[in-house]
Amino acid sequence: MALDDYSDDNSSQQKQTHVTFTNPDHPETSANYAEDDTVREHFRAANGVQNSGVNRTAIVGDFLVAIEEDLNSEDGNAVEEFLEELAE
């Protein structure tokens, strides 16, 4: 998958500084950004990281910095470098 695959054409939507993964099994869930199985996978992964002791804010923030760098550069390897650093 490339960054273009994650493009969101809804630029009129209010911008937020947080990401929430709603429980897809909750009857009042309104997650409609992806297929049900993907939403469920994202929610379970978010719970897994939350319970792991990993600093979610720091890791997600660093990942977003890498994505932003790739979006604004022709080099385009900041995400790859971020992932390599995680693997060390």
C-alpha cells in the first residue's frame, strides 16, 4: 500500500488532533471509514497496544511525523526509516 491509498477527499471535515477507534461490536458504533473487518482489526490492535505498556502517543506521533515527511519530500523513505528503527 502507498500513502495515496490513504487519501481522504473529505477536506471539509473538521480537523481533530486525536484518533479514536470505536468498538465495532458496540451497538452505537459509527465507524464507517473502512470495511467492518478492517475497523475490527484496528480496534483490536489499538487495544493491544494500549495494554502493552508502549507509549501510544509517542509512537503514533513519531509515525505521523514520518508520514508527513514522506508526503512533503521527494525522498519518501521516512516511514521506512521509522520502521527500521523500531526493528532495532
